Amino acid sequence: MKQGYVKVAAAVPYVKVADCYYNVERISEMVHQADAQGVEIVTFPELSVTGYTCGDLFLQPFLLDEANAALCQLVRDTADTRTLVIVGMPVRVEEKLFNSAVVFQQGHILGAIPKTYLPNYREFQEKRWFSPSDVLQYKTVRIGEHTVPIGRNILFRSGRVGIGIEICEDMWTPYTPGTRLSLYGAHIIFNLSASNENAGKHNYLRSIISGLSSQGLCGYVYVSCGYGESSTDLVYTGKAFISEIGKIVKEMKRFEYCERMIVSDIDVSHVQTERLLNSSFKSAVSHFTQEELTEIPFALRSEEESAPVDRPIERNPFMPTGVDPDERCEEMFQIQVCGLVQRLRHMKAEHAVIGISGGLDSTLALLVTVRAFDILGLPHSNIIGVTMPGFGTSTRTRENAHKMMRHLGVTLQEIDITEACMQHFAAIGHDPEVHDTTYENVQARERTQLLMDIANRYNAPVIGTGDLSEIALGWCTYNGDHMSMYSVNATVAKTSVALIIDWHARVLSHGDEVLKKTLLDVVDTPISPELIPGVNGDEPHQKTQEAIGPYELHDFFIYHFLFKKNQPSKIFYLARVAFEGIYPPSVIKRYMLLFFRRFFSQQYKRNCMPDGPKVGAVSLSPRGEWRMPSDAVSSMWIREIEQLPED
């Protein structure tokens, strides 16, 4: 495996009904293609050795004997490959016939799995020819010179990776064989199918596959037979899906008149982590794993031998490309609004106080609060927007703050904090010419004190503005901007904050061109704490991303460390793939070191975070899913990162 990924393929060959030697020739060709691409496991459709639509020819002993001989030829012809191969064929044992999957690798047949559920309704009549797996008494079957295990309770294992197999109708049942095998330790389920086309059926099938991979916390590889099958009454066009825990990773195009194969990678390490975390899955394992299981070993390539991961790696995993970005932005925004509405109702609050800087975070918090007040039927004027210019406040952000508040109809209050901060410097004996942490934090705490005191006047909550990226990095002042009564952005990554504001400007400005233009300018303004004065007061002097690195990298690290639970070497590998041509490995490594050092050292700030709604995949609330002692050390993570290559 490469970084916990297993490269899998679903292949649809041409077939000729009842021409076993032609069929295995086409399968052999595609196996060699898969092997050349570094595929670890490839599956072919149901009854692909004979063709699915043989009808009563399945009861001809000659066809069954030739299928056996053709399979043995296929095993010999692919002995020079490393790929584990799964094909479908009729298997005769106990004078019964079983619709089976046969598994082989490097010249050896490893086992056979008979179909459990036989469709005998509408256009299907498999019970005319086949028997279900539960009537099978024997535990082995003879295929050519090979005597191999056969049965429904077979799991194939390579090290920590387990795979299970089910066949077509098996997946359309309430409790599928694949789900059962997942509980026994199969991380990837392969389904050999022969699903015909019906108008509307494809989307239904797609939803089932997505659901099964989610229900079983597994990868799922589905393939169905295609061209060459009989079109007497039904049409088969070839379908294939590769799914992982509810997400369709890759899908085969239909209605293409050629042999096809889709290849992608399944993150087995992610599957394993999700099962480790999911207490309900572990409980189901205890309840539903009472039968004896046969495990058959197979071989995966080593890390060094494995092909590179060719699955797309999302540069912004919090806003994946597979979803409508406007729809996702609206969903996230509405979750924020819903949380704030509930909190305001509970508090019986008719006012709210927000510090408005003209930057990204306070802008989103303001937009969320305005929408919450609309839902509650409260006037926008009951929102007290406080702008507090200080030593580093730029004209650009100050003017944007004023424009937003005027156009949204909130009550604008401006309090200059420079004099109060100078008094504070004098009181503690700090030289105001020394622009250090004390100089910066005095301003942040002065602003928070003002907001809290104003909130007391109005019997109102202070709405927090800090985002997930800042709290992960500890890029906030303890008991300064770190604190509020309700933090609406607490689980929204910085990159998502910008996208939501952009969406709001384009979609919800309702013809207010000034507001729209202002919001878009907020998105374009360099991210800055604006605590250090600059030569030009028109633009922010400090540039946060020059100090701590690009937020798109940090958000990538947050997602893969906290949600995917990946180790540093894997995060680095994925980041190199995702940001190839944008950041060199040396830059990625530098900011990974910064991220992990800051993440561990700043836990004490997260241990007393204010309440806030969980919006996305990650929350750092100590009352939610993240609990870590403040004195945990990062040394093991840092050592692994320091050993990573820079070229």
C-alpha cells in the first residue's frame, strides 16, 4: 500500500455468451493492464467467464467443464502479474450449481464465494439454475488441479487489510453479506454484478452503493456486466462504482461501446480509523460475529513497490469539488444561524454585541447575526456593532466596517482604543515603541473588555468571531478575542469563511450593490490582526499568512490530522499531491512543523473555548469531540516531520 491506500479497479470486458475462452482472453488482457497500473485488486462482473445471460446453457455439463478449463488457463496466463483478481463463473459442487466469485493471484486460486441471495422475481430467474450459498455443505471445491476453500464465510486478508465479496442481489437485501463481512473485518467489499438498465435505476443503484459503504464503514467496489451480453429482453451497458464511507470516489461512464476499467485508491487507513472511533460499529461487531470465518491470505505490494495514488486529493477538503459550493456555503451559514437563534431564544436576548473589524471573521459573524435577528423578528438596530480602531487599524478595513453596518442597519458604535492602551502601557511599565506580544495583546484584551461591558449595558451576549483555523493554531489572544458568549465561527475554517462571505455577496445581497461590493472587498483584503502600525495607513500592515503560512495549507493539515487522523508522513504526501506546482515540499514541511508546534502548545486556549455550533467535519470544543491535556507534547510528530524530504 501507498500511505494506507489500496489501488483497486473495476473492469468491464467484452464477452461472448458461452464462449469461455474468448472471455478469459479479454479478462487476461485487462488484468495485465491493471497490473501495469499498479492495481492491487481488480474485479470483473458476475459470471464473466461464461457470460451472465447463458440461460439453460448453465445446465450443460460441457459448458461447466469448459468454464473450469478456461479459468485454469486464465490463472496460468496471469501468473506473471501481482494483482489479486476476482472473476465470476458457475461452480459445480455437491451436484449443485453455484453462481460464484473465484479469487486468484500469481498462478494460484485462493477461494470461491457463492452467491447468497438468488433473485427470482420480475425479469430474474436464477433459482432455475443456481443454488444459494446456505445449502452448501462442502468447504472445499476442485477447480482443475486446484482444491480451494468455498463458502460465504470467507475473508481474504493481507496484513491488516481484509476484503470481502458479495454478488449482485446480495447487496439489495436488508442485511447484506458485505455488511456482515465488514463486521468480521473486511475493509473493502467487492460486488460482482449483472444489473440490467432501466430508466431511473442507475441513480437508485448509486445511492445503495454509497449507503452500503457508509453503513459498513468500508470501501465498496461494484462492477456490472456490459456489451456482449444477450439483448433478447434486457440491456447491459456496464456500470462500475468505487465508493468509500458514503462517498462515490469514481464512477464509470455508461453507454460507451468499448471495454472499460476504472481505477482508484481506497484509503483503508481511514476506514480503520473510523471503525476505531465509531462505538456503534464496535457494538455491532460484538452482536453479529458469532459464526466461524475462514481467512485466506493474499499479498499486497509493499510501500516501495506501490504505484502513486492517482485519486484526486482535495486542496480544500472543507469545501470539496464534488459538491455544489453555493449549496454547501448556504448549508454552513444556515447551521450557524440556527445555533445562534436557539442561543438567543434561550437567553431571551433582544440585543447582541459584535466587534466589527472589517475583516473576514467579524464580517461573517455579523451576517449570521443579522439573519438570526430576521428569523427572531428583531430589528437590525438591536445589533450593536462596535468598531475599535487602534494603532494598526487601516483605512480600508475601517471604512468597510462602517459601510457594512450602515447598509445592514445595525447600530454603529466606534471607540478608539489608543488612549486606553497607552494608559495600560504606562501602568504596567511597557515601552509602546516595543511592538512585541504584550503590545499586541493589550489591544486585543482592551477590545474584549469593551465588548463585554457594552454587552452588560444591553443585557446582551457578545458574539464571538474567531474561526477554527485560528483556534487550531492558537492565533488569538487568551481572554481577548479568544472569549465571547457564543462563537458562531468556531468550527468554520478560514478558507470556508471567505467562501461563505463571497457566496453571501453574490446570492443574498438582494440588489444592494454597495453591500455586495463591500463584502467582496472584505474577501480580497489581506488577512491581518492590524495590531502594528505601518507606514501606509490605508492598507493593513501586518500580513498574517506571511507570519504563519497560507491558511489553505493549515486548513488542509487541520482536516487530515483532526478528522482523518492521519500521521504526519501521510499528510505530507497528500499535501504534496494536492498542492503540486503551488508550494514546494520544503514550504509544506516548514508550515507543517509550525502547525504541529502551535497546535500542541496552544491547547490550553481550546480547553476553555466558549460555546459554538459544530458546522463542519471538525470541532475543537472541549465539550465535543476533542479532548487533549494542555501539557501533551508534540515531539514524536515533530521528529517524523523533520525526517521528511524537502525535494
